[in-house]
Amino acid sequence: MGIDIDGKTRLLGLMGDPVEHTLSPVIHNTLSEILGLNNVYVPFHVKKEGLAKAVEGAFQLNILGLNVTVPHKNDVIASLSSVSDEGLAIGAVNTLVRTENGYRGYNTDMLGLTREIKSYGIELEGRKVIILGAGGASRAVAYMCMAEKASEIYILNRTLEKATEIAEHMNSFFGRQTIRAMKLSDWRELEGKYIVIQSTSIGLKPDNDRAVIEDEDFYRMIDTGVDLIYSPFETKFMKLCRRNGVNAYNGLKMLLYQGIIAYELWNDISVSEEVADQVYEVLEKNARNNTVLTGFMGCGKSTVGKSLAKATGRDFLDVDKYIVDKAGCSISRIFAEHGEEYFRALETEALNEIYNTVTGTVISTGGGLPMRKVNRDILNRLGEVVYLDVSPDCVYERLKDDTTRPLLQSENPMERIEELLGFRRPVYLDGADRTVNVSYRTVEDIIKDIID
Ligand code: NDP
């Protein structure tokens, strides 16, 4: 992304502790780029003891707007000139908008979740809702359910007192007794069909295989499930919903919309759904934090992939191995018994499963996998696609003694490699975000190139 900074550039930013892993710069800088607005968004690592001074300093520096994240969402209120109704009721703000006298605080987490839910066509009015969890995010969820006039709201939490505090506070703020606090284990007392909003931290990566309620009977009481978590992309809660025929959504759109609403407030504009979709595509790639390696057989996808995963602290997944493990037999046998078309269909099926679950991973793909357009489209959303570009002679040198490659079992393997690579290379190039030359180079050298 090219940033042109000049005398009229306005600064936006995020204050938090820590802030290193934030995706907010991706949202806001992509918005500025698409909309052609002269704003730059940067993270600021602000400690608790410096918070008030940071807000005052930001105002004096003419900073246009700020986001605020953990642990300052509540404490920052004391430094603001005013706070919106929902910010006051929730007791937390995440967006500071510049006014003449100082910053005004808003809670766009709540507004973002509302916009996400509406974007899926979910109506809360008159519905029975279960909120799982009673932490910081649940307060915003509870406010949204009240503001959108859900008819009955149950906050289920491990620590009952925290759920009770939110229920009493919101019931009193809205002047009606709609929210009831319950212990997590008491869900069996409930009857009917519910929208469930999963707001606990259970299921967050690396805790992928857990849901706060695992009993399948619970999921039969649901018709819509929304998880605030977006990493993994499909949480265990979402899996349990889907297994029981329930529509389920993750929290990435909430993150997107809280950012878009903040950006709208700062710049006094309205962002169209078309632009929101474009930003979402970029955000999704970043949120997944996957690198997809494509390339011809023998280009070193597995070797490079494993080393890259290690060097960047991520997992490694080999799509071929995924298919072999699932099918319970080798690729050569699948080819021999069922033919290439059958294998290609297995690849697409595997990719769809991987798409739903995998984040923070280096993914190595089979040589022929990107030849299908449907596969290229999935790869493109899965992560950054890096094509490992290898010359035919280098492939020949590496594979000349390998008898396990079905496509190379011909009388003249070199000719076969040249023919196949000549056909595939333009397709690899077309489907890649980046190309790295890997012929006769060391793994370390290649990895350095990819990371750079
Ligand atoms: P908090 O730490 O404030 O709250 C955590 C909640 O999870 C509490 O209700 C806690 O229960 C519950 N919990 C934690 N461990 C367990 C356990 N072992 N068993 C049962 N319950 C447990 O977190 P937040 O409210 O700030 O965030 C919750 C989730 O929402 C996070 O995963 C976060 O990533 C996500 N989030 C997503 C956003 C988005 O934009 N998509 C925005 C904000 C949050 P107890 O009270 O008993 O401790």
C-alpha cells in the first residue's frame, strides 16, 4: 500500500496495551486508500498511567480520531469531553471523535455488532436471545439486545454475579425487566428457540476444540448462532451450531463494522456496503494470517512451508497429506483407482474444509490444485498466495529418481515436465499475490525472500 503523507494528512490511531497484534490499521488504511482520503492510521502503545496525558496530547496534536482498546475502554471515559448514550450505558468506549472542546466517546463495538447482525438479515425485535458470557464484550451485546427490543434476554455466565450486575444495570437503564442472569449450567431451564450470541473467550485460538456449552441438546434450541470470536474462523460453537442445522457466523464482520462506523464518525461520511465488502476481503486475508504456497511438483512447497511455519511461529498444513489422511490411502492409489478428476474433487472438498477452520498456518498445496478456478478462488480468500517458481531442469534434477509421482511416469520425464509446467505456469502466476524464484536456491534464502 502506498502512503502519500503531506501537510494536510490527518492522523488517526489506536491506543491500547498491547497493540502489536491489532488489525485496525488494515481496516482504516484500506478505507483511506479506497476512498482517497488523506488519513493515516497508526497504533500507539499507551500504558495505564499515561492514558490521560495521551488523550490530552492527542488533542493538542490535532489528531482527528482514536480507537481505544483493552485495557483502557472504561478508564478513558474520565478524559473525554462527552460520551454517547450507548457508551455511558455500556460503561466503555472504543472510539474517540474530535470535537471543539475535546474528544467525544462512542461504543462502536456495539454499533458494529448491530450492523453485522443486520447484514445477515437477523432481526432481534421480539426474539428470545441467550448471551453466553458476562465480560466486557457482553455488556455491549446486552445493550444491543435491549436497544433492538429483544423480548427475552438471558445472560448465562460461569460467574453468576457478573451476569447479574449487567442484567440489573441494563434493566434499570432501559426501564424494563427484560434481562435475566443465569448460571451457565442452568440452560436446561429454558424452552423455545433462541438466537445465541457467544461472548465468552472459550474457543479462541489455540483453544479451538472447546465450546462453552458442548451438549448438543443446547444447539437444538438455537436457530441462529453468532460468535464474537473470529480466530479460528469457524469456532467449535459454530461447528456445533452447523452440525445441528443452525446458521452460524463469526465475529470478523463485527470487527469490520466497528472500524467502519468509527471511520464514518471521524470523517463525517457514510461508507457504502460495496466499499465495506472490499475492505472485508483485505481484512479477512489479514485476519486468517495464512500463507498459501503454490507451485509445480518438486518446487519445494513442503520443505519451504515447514521452515516458513517454524520461522514465523505458525502451523504447517500440507493439503496432499490432509487428503491422504482423510482418504486413508496414497495419492498414487487414488489416481490409479479413481482417476484424476476424482482426486481434483477431493482437493476442492479438502480446501472448503480448510477454509472454514484454518488460521495462522502455512499451507502447502498440490501441484495441480490451482488449475481449477474454484480452487484458486478459495486459495485467494484463504491467505496470501505465494507461487514458488521453479525451472523445468531444476524440477528434473530434484525428481528424476522419484517413482511416486503419477504424472511423471512417462518415457521422457523431462519433456513431460516442460509440457506440463509450460501449461500450468501462467495459471500459477495468475492466481498468485507474489512470485518467488526457487530454482537452485537454499531454503533459508527462499524463506528470507517470502518474509521480506
Ligand atoms: P472478558 O475476559 O471480559 O470475558 C471473558 C468471558 O468468558 C467471561 O464471561 C468469562 O466468564 C468467560 N470465560 C472465560 N473462561 C471461561 C471458562 N473456562 N469457562 C466458562 N466461561 C469462561 O472478554 P471480552 O468480553 O472482552 O471478550 C470475549 C470474547 O469476545 C473474546 O474472545 C474476544 O476475542 C471477543 N471479542 C470480539 C470482538 C470483535 O470485534 N469481533 C470485540 C470484542 C471481543 P467469567 O465471568 O466466569 O470469568
